[in-house]
Amino acid sequence: MDFYSGPIFILTAMGIAVIYPLFMSLMYKVGGGVRLVRNNLTVLVISSGMGVLGLWLNAVNFQLQIAAVVWLVVVLSIAAYYWNSEAVSPLLILVPTVFGIIIFYRIYYHLVQTIPLWPAVTMGIVSSGLLSGSIFLLIVKRLVVGKHAEQIRFMHWPLIIVLSLLALRLVRTVIVMLIGMVEDPYVGNTLLYEFIFANDRDLFIAAAELGIVFPLAGYGLFWAQIHHALSSGKLNLLRTTAIGLWCGEWLMKFLLFQYGMAF
């Protein structure tokens, strides 16, 4: 797996940096103050910086590296502008996403060897949305301890987005596994589930459990509890679910590089 660690790291960091502003745009309704804004900006800056650094350390493509640096300057400028603010503009904070999607696609073009490329890019956006949403929920959870549903409605949309992305991934994975065909060098054309179960069954099961089933259960349970006062203990469910999701995402990306299959 070490052979793929660099590309997986780049896709993960850049994906979070590009998609996270979508969740930050929800903060204008939160009113969490300067500290909440800074915490979210810190996530954006760190993921952006690590992603661009990974591009340079792995020497992916010089023109892409330069474009990523320019994009990083934009991210840093927006972060500096909002650093002492109590809220962010939902339009301005989305600028890194608008320009970042182009760079994100180019990164997949240079790192991922799949034809066609669009399924990998699409599921990469889904993956980045799940990672970003899990981080966002962890950051805003401190605002809701002991509060009731009417006071924490701003958590509904992030949860809906994360649960919807998980449901989309589950449906797509089932369909692709059942009807997808791959070229096996030993037996010719074979169904995807037969190929996976013959070559890396345990890895796929672990990835599916950690990246789909466990997060669906965890975030679904949290959704059921959100209509009641949330204690610190109940909010720890978010941390446990996020850890499982992150592990599952790493395994999903390993399958992408190992077999060229996007889940």
C-alpha cells in the first residue's frame, strides 16, 4: 500500500480542500462566532497546503503544480480576509471550490489510470464530500451540547448531505458490483463482484463496511438523536463514525489505484 500512499494523500487532501467550502457556506446561519470561523478556515488552509505540498513532492505535473500554487494563494487570501470575522459570505467562500474543481479533475487525470475517467472523478467528489462533511460535523458539534432540536437545526443540512452521499455510494456500489464487467487476464470478461471476491475479497469487505455500512449506521443513529438534547456522550458518536469513515475512504482509494475501480 505504500506505493499508493502519495497519490492517495494528494487526492484526500485536495478533495477536502475543494469541497469543504461547500459546508463552510452553511455557517452564515450558525452564528458560532470567530472561533468557529477560524476552526473551519484552519481545516481549509491545512488541507489546501498539504495537498499542494503533496503535488510538489510527488512531481505530478509542473503546470498543474503552478496552478495549484496560484489556487492556494487564493485560499490563503480568503482565509486571511475572514480570520477575524464572525461569519463568512456563502458566495466568496465558494471561490476555492469553483476554481479547485478544475485542478481536482486535472489531478485525477494525471494520477488515476482509468478509462473513462469521469466515474473516478465523480466518486472522488462523493468521497471528498463525505470526508469534508464528517470534519465539519466534528467542528460544529461543540455548539450543540445540551441544546434541543430547535436550536441545532443548522446541523440538519450537513447530516442530510452526508447521509445522501452514503446512500448514493451504497446504491452505486451494489449496481456496479452486480452488473459491471472487467477484463480478467486469466478468465476473460467477468462480473466485477466475481473478480473482486477472487482477488481482494477481504479488502473490499473492509472498505465497504468502514466506508459505507458503518457510517450509514452511525450518522443515521445520530440523526435519530438530533431531535433530543445532545449530551457530550452522544456527540462522541460523531467522532467514532468519522474515524471509521476515514479508514474506509483510504481503503476505497487503494482499490481505485490497485484495480482502477471507483467505489
